[in-house]
Amino acid sequence: MKSKQVSEIMFSLQKSHDNVSWEQVQKKFTELTDKFSEHFPHLNPPKIIFEQTGISFHVKLHIFDTLIESAKSRRSKCVALLTMIDFGLQIIEANIEELSKEPDMPIVQESVITTIKKKKKKRTRRSGDVLDNDELAELGIGTHLHKSTNYDNNMISDAQETSVPGLKYTNENYNNEEKKIDYATEVKNFCKENKYCYPEYMFEKTNGLFICSAEFENEVFTSKYAYSKEDSKDEVCKMILEYINEHCKKKDQESVKENNKVNIESKKIYEESSEEGIAIVPNLKEDVELKNKLQLQKIKNMFFNKTTESNNSNQ
């Protein structure tokens, strides 16, 4: 709205309102907000800013993203408010009148299209009158959306069939369809079967995100921040399972090989002891002592055999 019109409205409201009640102010303000919301629902509603200095009242109105201040203070609160509310109603009326004078954009666009069609010859197709590329360019509409495709050039009859190529089976699709591994169950089963202590999971929540940590075989594993407890625990279990595959299972395999080696050695010692006529039950934990006893027994047997042979020769 022009500044000249605003000044005229302000001048017309310089007359004081006598005998104004608070109910009248409330009724007028409701009328102001309802009228504004009806015609300008997309804008912020009007606001009244009320100030009191001594015995004088000063009112400001915030409307149409503009702060309007009354140049004159009033000694009556209701008079000051009602004067500014009436001013706001007249501003709304002036804006509605200006908008009614402006033509709608679709009408303007329609008249432009009509003018272009008069300049050029119409081309009739099945879909009716269609603008060509030059006409669309004159309207500022890109022609890339109207380029013909292979299916447009080759009209397909009802008897023909066309096949649309399917989506390529990429690695991303494959990964999405891959069955998710339950790392927590894998860790639990390993600890149960191999007599390991179960890891104890601890969670911490910060700013709506979860972080999980756990200790396993004197090693601490910590996840990154995740949106759920399950995702953070799943990441820790995955790290623990990788540690198990790299260290624990390898260690267990070496232990099995060592036990097999000890068993083979013990079996050999047992067989040797049986040949010497010594009844010894093999003890896997005392293999070294068993070896020493067998060697000592061999020496005794050799000495006894030599002594027997010398005595026989002397006789």
C-alpha cells in the first residue's frame, strides 16, 4: 500500500473515540484477525504492541511484516487500542482492493498462448492442438521433455507386445538381499562350546545416539555411535567374532595339535615300556618323568644282560 494512503488513513483516525469499553476493543480485534486470516492466510497475523508511559498509552501495530507506530499518545488505554485496530482494518481493506485490481496469472498465460497460436499454423494430432518446439521455446518451456522416444516414433498396435528391460542385478542389490548374520548368537555359541567367558555389554547414550563396549579375553571392543542399541551391539559382536576367528580359534587349533603330538608320544612311550616288561599307565602330564624312568630302566636291563652273559662265559 502506498505511503500517501497510509497518511490519509492516519489523518482520518485522529478523532478521539469517546466512551470506548474493553468489550468493544475485544470485538474489533477479533474482527481484525478474522478478516486478515480470511484474505491473507499465508502471512503472519497482526500483533498489537502496547506501552504505557506515565498516564499516556502508546500503541504499535505489526502487520504485513511492517511495524506501524501511532504518532499520538492517548490517555485512555481502550481509545489507544481501538484507534490502532481501526487503522489496521482500513489497511487490510486497502490491500484487498489493490489485489482485486491485479489480473490472475493463468489468464495472462492463457492470452499469451492464444497469441502464439494465432501467429503459427495449428497442427492437429490425436491429442488435439499441440504447440511445437518453437512455440514452447517462446513460452520459456524447455523442449527436452517433449522429445520423441522410440516408442513414440513407432506406433505399437494392440497385437504387438513390448518388453521393458529389468533392473540390473548389481552388487548393491545382492548385498541388500544377503541374509544378515546374527553376530551376537555366533559369539554366544562359541563361548558356550569352547568354555569361554561371555562378554558383558555396556551401553551409553549421548544426544540420542548409542555406543556399546564389551570386554572379551582381556580385550576391549567399542562400537561407533548408532541410532539404536541393537546396531551398536551388533557392531561390537562383529568385532569380537573377528577376534575369535583370528586369535582364539587359531590358538585352539594349535592346542589340539599339541595334544595330538603328546598323545602320539605317550603312546610310543607306552609301547616301549610294554616291550621292556614295565607295566606303566601313561600320564599325559608326567611324560618327562616317564621318559626318564624308561631310560633308567633300559640302562639297568643292559647292565643286567651283560652281567649274565659274562657269568655264563666264565662257567
